[in-house]
Amino acid sequence: QVQLVESGGTLAQAGGSLKLSCTASGIIFSIHTMGWYRQAPGKQRELVAHITSRGSTNYTDSVKGRFTVSRDNAKNTVYLQMNSLKPEDTAVYYCSARLLPNVNVWGQGTQVTVSS
């Protein structure tokens, strides 16, 4: 059974930093692209960043230069370091594992709230 468990979401002040973690079980973690998505109230879920099995990364424009995605295959964990937080970063953040080109598995989400 595949399971993704996110942690690290909390209330932060604008300009501050948070680090999210997502630990996977039930998959061969090292071979999968891992992604971080977010969904703000009333908005569609959007891709924030992803990291491939080889460590290549991609970011949505709004977080470039502020967020960093990384992975530790020995710990089956993917991270999202978020710096210079803005109120518009407020959302539920979801971890995702891409098992197949059109098949993703999702975590339960972790709430990030940034106060101005």
C-alpha cells in the first residue's frame, strides 16, 4: 500500500521560512518523480515544484528563487524549503509521487498559513 505523509505545515509570518517533509512508503522511492502541489481556498491545485529521480528540479514561476525542492532517497523523503514566504503562499500543500505518466499518488496535505 502506497502512503505519503506530509509534515511541517504551520502558521508563519511573511518573510519567514518553513520546511515541509513528505515521507513515502510502499514504493521504490528512488525511481519516482516527486512533486509538491498546493491548493488555496477557491483555487485549483497547482504544481509548486517537482524533482525527478535524477535530481532535476522544476518550479512554478511564483516560487522560483524562494523555494527549493530536494530529496533523500535513503530516507524515502522529499522536502520543500520555503523562504521569503508571502501571504499568497497560503494553501494546503500536497506531496505527490508519479507512479506512471498519468498516475499520481497523493498525501493528505499539510496546511501552510502565512500572515502579513
